[in-house]
Amino acid sequence: MPQTPAFVDSTHLVSSMQWHPQHHHSQSSSDPSCCKLPVHHPPARAADDAVDLEDMARRIDIRRATSMRDLRVRTFATERSAFGFAKLYEVEIENACNYNTLHWKLCVWFGDFRAFYSRVKRIKAPSLKAFRKQASGIMLRGLFGDKALCITRFLRLLFLTLGDVAPTLSVSEAARTLLHLTDDFCQMEYPHDHRALLTIRQMKSVDFASCGKDASDDDDVVAACCICLVDDDSRDVVIPRVILRCGHEFHESCICMWYYSRLNCPVLLQHTLSPHAAPRRAAELQLKEITKQPNGPLLLLNVLRTPDVELGVRLAASIAFKNLVKKEWDPESEGCIVPECKALVKTHIVSLMCDMPDTLMKQLSAALFTIGEYDFPDQWPELLPQIVEKLGDPTSDLRTVNGMLETSNAIFKRFRHAFKSDALYKELLYCLMQFQAPLLHLFTAMTHQLQHPTPSTDLRGLATALRTMCRIFFSLNWQDLPEFFEDHIAAWMQAFEFLLRLDLAQLVDADNDDEADVMTLLHSAVLENVLIYAEKYEEEFAPFVSGFTHVIWQKVTTLSQMPKHDHVAAKSMKFLRSIAMQQGTTALFQQNDVLSELCNNIVVRNLQLRESDVELFEDNPLEYIRRDIEGNDGDSRRSAAIELLRGLRQKYDDAVSRICLSTITSLLQEYSASPQTKWMQKDVAINLVTALAAVKQTRARGVSEVHPKVPLLDIFNSHILPQLQQRQDTSPTAHLLTAGALKFVATFRNQLPVAVLSTLFPLL
């Protein structure tokens, strides 16, 4: 059974919510007697005197310790605390005035005289003193196990003992006995194993009236929730079951989760994911009531960190935790989580995330992001140091590193596109001081690993981590250029250029044309970082312009037309436009055939329709038109190509106009020669005319100023109007060209004569 979570065991959550400790003065640390175990020697009692267990619990309660030294004395240090607890009871046993009193004290300690005596009477000892020693050893080994009390083992032992002593004992009587014994345990208030205390409180819900089935019955399906407390093949005993009122059945594999969490049963969490409305709503209502407890979030985290619980149950707990944090973390919410519980969650959620599978880590990361929105950094300054520690830990695997980076990325997104303010810059400065140096160190190290991989290198994990770090770089550099990044700009740009040149076949998904693979996502993230430096920090980026221009030019000309490469192509063209518009790059773009290559091999190529576009038009014409219209403001290939052409025209008007008009004429001639096979050339020509001719344009009013060198009316009369007038060709390609012609009319409606527009209405 897994060990008790530290964030429950070390804080006495269950009792601390309702009890405020009173501190008392202990012996001075200079007193040598304080290092000895505090032994209590009560006066001799008669055989039937009652032992004051409550007083004994007060004497051993570690919450009364006023110093670490006193704490160690009281508990025999942390790992031996259970033995120290048992030692005090051994003292009580040694203080027994006679043999009968010894039996009685052992009865109080073990919980049942007959059961303990049946074990103790087999001891063959030469003297009473030896007997006492062996009896206390049995007590210690039987109840405490290794380091701390395992409550499941304790319950097993109780039932086995009951089966030995009274094999005819009814299930109801056994359950009542168990409840009586756990009540005694509760009075002792054993301070180190909160599983025991949680179990005791949970046992209060036992329904003795329904305890009527045995584990040996053939029918395991009962109306109530069954906990198989023992499954020992070595004993031929009838073992009873304890039946709870929650209405579900679960067995020994679920015991640990039940004891850890105090939730009614794992079936409750499973039903919150049910596709059927009735059980799902009932489970959600019950879960809502449970999580209203002051320690509700911790109960769910306990389920998450218990590996014995099946993944579906833990996933349900993680979703419930995320939703609870999203709803109740706000200090102004009606059912706000109590501060003590918030502190515990913030202390342990980062380390807990590292131990979770990916599906659970994503839910915890979302919850952490919500917490960060309210508490980071003012009320949670420990977050970034904890993350940096995990990132720098050489024992952290790539899964853990990626989880920490994803969390950091979610936190730093707040700096993107935010309005400048003193408070924002204060938070940004804090994050930079904590994260900028570790980020560069980790990025450089992982880039080197990707540059020199070994057979065991996890290339996909490295590429994912590098992509996330690129997104963090983008967030930290969006507001302004930090001094640290300016000082180390060469290291960053050298790594970025290497990554843009990198093309690993292992990271390319050749079977998927639509969804971007890891390599594509990494290139896209690098391009966004390079683009932000090219647009916002021209002076600092100037030494790297030439190198990146050649790399990105080569990339955009060799990219496939598959949809998964759209984002990379669009970002590449945006970068080329940004560089072309700068004053210091004129010589770079006035070289031989540079503008011609840009217009014909990049702009025209990315204005072409693809097979996926044609299929979309055939299946959903309205969606195709919506994307085509909205793409002008987005990151589509066509919109990026149009913006690149307009940027080149603004800077190099004469040359670009001459090249584009020549290309338009050539494309329309190709279409006229073979309309059935060269119909795409006409679509490209219409879009090229639109991009070149529209000098000033708004979506609401259309084009208000056109390029004087573009023969707009001639093109309309020769190619647009005939397309709208033809009715014989009903193929999808003809309809697609008609849609392009309608877009042309809508764009240049202010430039067309009124008489022409009046003739168009019957055609529409």
C-alpha cells in the first residue's frame, strides 16, 4: 500500500481544520534529561481501574511540541515515531501491578482481550518479564508493520483474529466489534497515520442492518458497496464484509483509494464520466457535497497520487479537482477554498504533477494555471523556484521537463498582447529574473542534444520541449526586449537558425496531411520568435537579417502545399514582407531576379488552390467562402501571399507591378488555351489582380483606391463578366471560378460603372 501523502500526514489536516493547538512550554534544550523518553509512571491501580487513554494521548501528541528537539523526543524522530508510540504503551504494560492487570492492559491496547490472549498464550517464556517483552514485541510487529501503521493490514488482522476466536460470529457482530475497536483507536488519536483517523470516521457510515453477506458467497453483486477487507488463501475462514451505504460495490483493489480519500467510493468518480445523464448528475451532486469540505481539494489529490487506483478514476478526480479550483479558488467566490487548504495545494501541486501520467498532468496543469491567475506571483512566489528546480534536476525525465515547461508557458502567456503598466512590468521582471538564465541553459543543452543525437535520444520529446521553450521566449520578449536576451541574442539566434535548417525524418508524420507534426510545430514556433525580433527590434536583429532571410526563403520555396504547412508558410512570408519593408535591406532585394523569384515562386505559388480547397468547396461552399473572406485577416497562405505582394509593391512599385502584370497576362493566356485543365491559372490571376490593384481597402466599403497601372475594367469585361454570364458549365470548378468572380465584383464595386452594376443584378 502506498505511503500516506506528506501533505496530509505532516499537517494533521483532518483535525487542524477544527482544532487550534495550544502551545505549552517544554523543558529547556540545555537540560540533558530532555533527550530521554518521557516515561509516565502512574500509581498502582486495582485490576478493574480504567486506563485514562485520553490523558495518554495528550502526553504523546506531537502538536504540543514547542521545538524540533521536543518534537523528536516526543515522537522518537519521524521514521520511528510509531515505535516511540508503542514504547509508551509498553511502559504502561510494565507498570501493571499483577498478571490480571497485565491482561487487562493488553486488552485495552489490542482492542479485544480474547483475540490478543489467543496469540499471547502461545508464548513460552521463562519469566513474566520475558513474557511481557515478547508480548509487547508481538503488539509492535502485528500492528505497526515497517515504519507506520498500515490500516488495511490492521483491519485484516482484526478480522482474521475474529475468525480464529469466534468462527461463528455473525457479520453484523464483527462489524460492530470493528467499530468499537476503531472508536478506541480514535480516542488514542494516533498522530502519525491519518489513514487510521480517516478510516475511523468513515466507518461511522457502516450500515450494520445490511451486513448479511459473506465473501465466500457466489453472488458478488449486492445492492450496497462492499469492501473486501481480507483475501487470505492460507486460512479457511469465513471472512465478513463491511457494507456501506453509497450503493456501489468495490473490492480489495479499491481499499487503498477509499482509505486515502474518504470519498465514498471510486464508483462515484467513475460515474461523473458516465455518458448517461442520470448516474452522472447524481454522482456530480454527491461529489459536489464531498468537495465542499474544507479539505475537499486534498481529498481529490489523494486519489490522484494513489497508483493503485485505475486511471479512469484518477482522471475523473483530476477533472473534478480542475473544475473545483476553477470555480472556488477565487477569493470572492461564495464557497472559496480555505487558505490552509490553498497553501497545501500550492506547496505540493508542482511535485505531484511530475509523478502523473500525461492525461492527468494536463488537468493539473490547467488547475495550476487557474491558481496562478489569482495568486502568482504575489501570493505564490515559490512557484517559479519549484519549476526551475525541477527543470534543473538531472534526474528529471523529458516527460517531467515537458510538463514543467507547459506549465510555465501557460503562466507566461499573460504577458502577450497585454497593455503596458507598472504592475505588468513588475511581474515580468520577476519572471525574467527567475527564468531567463535557466531557459537559455536548457534550450542550448537540448539543441545540442538534437544536433548530436544518440540511439537512445528521445527526439520527439526534445523537439516538444524546444517548441514549448520557443513559446516561452515569445511571451517573455513580446512586451520589450529584456536586457538578458539582448546580451545573449547571438546564442538564441544561432540556435534558431539551426532549428530552421533542421529536418529530421523521425519527426515528420508523412501519413497526415492536415495536422502539423512535431517538426512543423517547432519550425512555426521558431519563426514567430524570429518574426517578432524582425518587426519590433530591428536594430538588435540587423546582424542576423541576411542569414535568416536566406534560410526562410529556402524553406518557403520548398514547403509542400499540404494544409499542415500553412502556418509555417504564412509566417515565412510575413517575415519576408517585414524584412522587405525595412530601410536597410534595399540592396538585398534589388539583386538580380530576387523580386521576380519572390512574386512568381512564392506569391503565385501560395495563391494557388489545392485539392483540399476544391474538396471543401464541393462539400461545403459556404465554409469555403467564409474562410476565403476571413483569411484576408488571418494566417492563411493566400492572405500572407497577398500581404507580401502589397509590401513589395509599396517598396518596389515599378518593378513589382511590371512583374505581376506580365504574370497575370501569362496565366490568363494559359487558361484561354485550355479552360478545362488550366482553370486554376484563372483563379490565381484574379487573386493576383485583386492583390495588386487594391491600394486602399476596407471590408465594409470595399476598395477606395486602385493601382493606376492595373487595367481593371478591361480585366472585368474580358474575364469576370463572361464568367458570371455563362450558365452551361455546371461543374464544381466552374462554380468555384464564379465564386471568385463574385468576390472580385464585391471588392471593386466602387470602381465599376453604375450601368455595369445594373446589368449584374439579373445574373446574381
